[in-house]
Amino acid sequence: MASFRSTVENMSKLMDEMGITELDLERQLLLGLYRKHIHLSKQQAVAAAPVGFVQQNKTDVKISGHVLKSPMVGVAYLAPEPGAKPFVNVGSEVKAGDTVALVEAMKTFNPIKSDVDGVVKEILVTDGMAVEFDTPIIVIE
């Protein structure tokens, strides 16, 4: 049962890193099925930055332009696959409907599409970064 415990501990760390708060585990044992529902809650409060601001190095930075935000909790990816060319770079021209990033949630890659025409001014996430709902991803002018 020690390996199951270490698996749960590792999953707990991953959940914390990805911002996942609930997990249902099932394990088939010789004597039957073991089920466990895990709910994580953080003990310390997290201060949110005001809308239109991003927290960087303990200073608030004003974002100007059209901000594309994550529609879900997951992991942001800036390229279609590891080692591939990124969807966009700073200075890239984009059209409404162009895919600019992906957010992986529950093993599903969800495209983040621009809803405006413009030029990429800033990329606010790094490849493989865990994002929350409404995390600013890209700024377009």
C-alpha cells in the first residue's frame, strides 16, 4: 500500500502545480475496488491582481491592448507539439480565428483563438505553464 500512498502524494503535488482541486481515484484490489475522492484546499489566501494587471516580480504591470485569456484551468502550450514552431511570436500578425496557443485540460488540447485582427504585442505565459481560468495569455494590438 506504500506505493499507492506515494502515488497519491505525487498526484497531490501535480494537482497543486496545475491548479486542480479535486480528484477521484479508483484501484482494483484483490478483495474489491478501492475508491477515494480527494479535495485539495490551500490553507493560505492568494491575493489576486486587479483586473487588467499581471503580477510580475512583485510589481503590477499594466496591460494595454486586447488580452486573450485562458477559458479554463490547465497547461498552456505555445506550439502545436514539442520542438515545433510556435503558433505566434511577438510581432506576428494574427487574424480573428487564428490559433495562438493551446490549453491542455483533462488530456484534451483546447485551441485558444484570436477574436480580433492585430499584431501580437506580448506573450504573457511560458510554454508548459499552468494557467488558471482567466489567466492573461497573449496581448494583441
